[in-house]
Amino acid sequence: MTLQTAGIHHITAFAGDPQANVDFYAGILGLRLVKKTVNFDAPDVYHLYFGDEGGSPGTIITFFPAVGSPKGKIGGGQVGITSYVIPPGSMDFWQDRLESYNIQVTRTSRFNEQFLQFEDSEGLRLELVERQEGANSTWAHEGIAPDQAIKGFGGAVLFSVNPARTMDALDKILGFTKVGEDQEYVRYQSFGDIGNVIDVPVDRMPLGVGGAGTVHHIAWRAKDDQEHQQWGEAVYQYGYQPTPVRDRQYFNAIYFREAGGILFEIATDPPGFAKDEPVETLGQKLMLPEWFEKYRTQIEDNLQPIQVRTLEPARATR
């Protein structure tokens, strides 16, 4: 049986100021800060996770925010646009909300769907799309009702330096199905109900430069450790060199860079973000892996304090 991912597990990006990052994703977009930890490879930098109430796969965007990070350039070899899905009928609400915070928005369309595009505080490109699929959010945030709240990822637009090879990887490794094509994009879809629609521009994109405001990698879902092992074998058989399995505390991960330049990760759905703290208090305490606990005081002293807070809009919504 051919392996097929349900879709996106998470997307990880670079950012600058940590508080501005929290303000945007928790304060404006209404996502929950579900995990506050550090970059395991550079513990002087936060690793922040935002998603739905429990941090479900398919809802999590993560950041390495560090003050003074150089600005990146979005381009080939990256996720160009991160798509979020919202309930039908909520687009006007989101346009009003974003504009009330002086965020410039643009309406556009692909494959007979309307998208509301904008950028975060670092220039990371985002968009909202209305779809029926996916459960409504259960995370309460001031000013955002459940029938307006972001459900999770709608998908992503992949900017590739070799679109044909990237599309081949989506098809032959990850098990996506091609469901649409026009002069600008090819659309692929998996069986999940969120994070399942991937668009690839048919034209080669100039190479991007990593830095604040760009995506570091996109992770795809594996349902468990047994399937994860099968994914590693499949990636190797295809001709790529996956990394050894890496323990990321809340999921296990392998990585490989596909021929279009994009860093792909395959991550397990379990154990999830309630592994080391109750669901009710997710994201409130700095959580460290056991090998860093003895350095907690030093690590905390090196990190800028952050908090989830209510932001006053610059103007009233309509």
C-alpha cells in the first residue's frame, strides 16, 4: 500500500521580536500559544508554537523568534504563502479585524476560491480561505467567535526552484493527488480535512534567503512511529537522504530537502503537546527537555519575557 500523508503537521518560520510574534499570532489571529520552549539546537532562542486549543496536527505554526534576526527574502526553496482555513461566511469579519490593526489585506482567487492575503509583523506571507471542512475552533479569544475563528491550516503555496520535481515529490513520496491545474498553479490534495491543499506555481521561483519573515520548513503528518519508519524508508527509496529520527519531545521527526529546494519534515502525530503539561495550562510555562533543566535559570535569564495579551485595535471594526 502506498503511503499517503493526511497533510501538513506544522510549519516553522523565523521571526524577530518574540513579543511582537506573540501579539500577532495570539493577540490578532486568536491562535493559542500552546507551547513555550527553546530551540533545542540554540537554547538562547525561543521556540514558540501556536495552534488550536490542544495543538492538534494541522493547526500548528512555530517560530524561532530572536531579536536582531536578519530579514529574509521569500523565494524559491520555501513555503511562499501559509494558508489558514476559516468558517464559511467569516471573510468579511477577518478583513475588518485585520484592517482595524492597520494590516493591509488583498483579496485574490485561485481555483474558484477566494483568499484574503496579508503579512505578519515580519513580512511572512499569510492568507485566509473559507472552507466547510474541518471542525470549528474551541479556543475562546476576545472578539473572535467560534464561527469566525481560524480552524487550522488550509494548506500552503510552495515556491520551488524546480516545480516539476517538487510536484513529483508531493505525488510519489507524500501521496498527494493532483486535483487542478491552470496557467499559474497546480493544485494537490490529501485526505485530511485541514492542511490538505497544496498549490505549486508552475514557474520556477528565484531562490529565497532564510531569515525573519520566511519559513524554515514544512512538516507532513505521519500517524504513528511505525508509519514514521515506513516514511523514512520511502524517502530513501525515492533517492533522498532523510536524517535519522530526531526526538522533538512532542513528535518525532525526519528531514530531507527535496529537489525544489524546500526543506521537508515528516512528523508523528503523537505524543502531542500535553506530554509535559496539562491541556488547561498549555503555553503558560517555559517547558524544557530534561537535558536542559539543570540550565533553566541561565536559559530563562537569557530570554526576553513574553506574555499573551489583549491588543487594542487602532480603529473600530465596522
